Amino acid sequence: MKFKSLLAITTLSLLFSQLAFANFIDLPESHPYHDAIMKLNKQGCVGGYADKSVKPDKKITRAATVKLLLTCLDIPKIYSEETFTLPKGAEVVVNGETITLPKEDQITFKIPFDASKYGKLSFTDIEENAWYIDTLKEAVIRKLITGYTDNTIKPNKTVTKAELYTLLFRLVPKDLQQISPVPLAKDINENDWFYDGLQFALTQKINNTDSEGNINPLRELNRGHVAQFISDYIDWYTKKTEPIEIPKPDIQPQVNTTTETKQETPAPVSNPFDPASLESSNDSNASEFGDASFYADIFEGRITASGEVFSQNKLTAAHKTLPFGAVVRITNRENNKDITVTINDRGPFTEGRIIDLSKTAFLSIADLNKGVVNVNMEVISLP
């Protein structure tokens, strides 16, 4: 599954107009969802209104959310099959060549989904000519939505976090739908209808709990929220599915042994964050750039890889290779806030993420609702 680069197709009244703008009058660079909205705008699946606004803080409906998901994510196309019986002597064109059938035969055609040819929806609370009808038809066929027990769909109801991630989870390829066996938020349990969707988001660190360990499933979302969550999913999916590049071995030039020439051995190139390299060079100024997140509350009181008991109140962190006891400075590249932490655990093991912080440490440089921030990590001292 790849992600599209399409023309903006959303509507003026309920989502966005078909005009895409390089800048929006109500989306300053300091807005928390600026980057996510501009990213989807560049891909062509989020546009703006005619007045060059995007209204990032306006609540978004269920129908509009479904439209964004089906537009921003390139999911497999829907086809139906129709079989026709053709008489002997009928002429058909196959790959540009006309063929006369020697006998009566049947031919099956794959026909792309056409919402206009799909029957009327039976939901009792929809308008027959509403802008979202074709979207709902496709969503029904994909089993993305099923409706309520009273045969309503509530297309104009503000979407909640639980609803968004349930819809998103249904679009995730089956082989990537891994979730933790243990609930990762205090306010969800296995009996909740939305459990799988939110548990998936937490397991894959596409979303995180708040400072109290809750994910707030019934929180109503605005346009900026949905853009951010879709953008985060796209980033996660891209990292999960991008091919692994196998480095080609360096081909060393052959040395002419007949010539008495002294060959200097090149100095080995070391990983600046490999423990052996750090210990031998005592390099306390090494730096690394990448993403940082924080521990979920379920790890409180557990034993870390170093043998210490983990506490959200301590200024500690997990790194894949730095020796335990190493002290590093973490700087949020967005606001230049920094915090000094001590490495006492191993991780994170999500590609692109270089360090996991305790919640106290993360709160020193960013709001927990950010979930993931881009940071610079500088080694201050080694044990």
C-alpha cells in the first residue's frame, strides 16, 4: 500500500474545498498541526477553503473523517466481476488483436467500483443527495462502517478518537495489525468496542497516553487532530513497509605485491554510539539526531535492562547502545528546551526513534500530547 499524491477533493461545506494553497491564513508555522496539515496538503489529499483558510481547530464529522481516510491512504481498489456469454463467431479484442470465437464462450470482466451504480443506502439519517453519499457507499462495501443498531450512521456527528482509530485499524493490512496482549491505557479494556483500534495505536506508538495514563477514547477531534493522526500513521506505515537496503560490500583495490610500496592501514570507522568505541575514544561530545518518546505507565516499577527499577519520576532514558550510566543532554529541536538524563535501559526499537524518556524527562521539553518529538542527543559523560 502506497500513499497517494492526488488533487484535493474534499468539499467546501463539510471538509475542504478543491483548491490547494501553499499557505493558509489560519495556519501559522507555530500551530501544533501545521506540519501534518501541510504534509497532507502537499500529497494532495487535504485542501483549503476559498478564503485560503483550512480551519484546523474546527470539529470534524464522521463522514468527513471517512473521506480523508479513503483519500489519503491508497488502499486496494474495489472491483466487481461480471460474466457474459458470447455466441460462436463473436469478435472480441484482446491486447489490441481482434479474435473470432470458434465456439460459444464465457468472458469475465473486472469492473471498477462505481458508486453511482451502487444501490441506495438504507440508513435512515442520510440525505439522498448529500456530498458524502459516494463515500459512505465505498465505506460500506469495504466494511469500514456498519451503522448503529437503529439503522443510522450519524454522518454529521463529530468524530471521536475511538471512532477514528477503529476506522483506521480496519484499513491496516492484516499482517501489520499487531497489538499488545496487555491494555496500554487505564481507560480502555478488552470489552470495549474500540479496544483493538486504540490498543494498536498504543502498541505501535502511533499515539500515546496522557500524563495520567489515559488515551481519552471519547475525546472529540478537530481537523488538525485527524490530520496529525493520519500523518503519523503514514510515517509508521512507510517505515514498516519500506524495503531494507542491504549494504554492498566495499571492494578493496588489489595491491601490486611486486612493488615495494608501504601501504598505510586506514583508521577504522566506528559507530560513535557503540560502547566500545566510546570507551576507547572517551568521546563525550558525540551527538545524534532523531525522534524521542516516553515510557507508558505500565512500565512503572518494572526492572530495566540495567537492573534498576524504572520510575516515571526519575530523569532516565533508554538507548540502544550507550553504556548504562552514560549522561546525555536531550534538546527539543522545535523549542530548544533541554533535559539531562541517565541511560539505564535498552531501546527504543522503533525505526527513526533514538531514545525513550521517562515522562518527567519528556515533560521538561514537550507536552505529552505531542507523543513524539524530534531531538538532538549529546553525550555529556560516560561511566
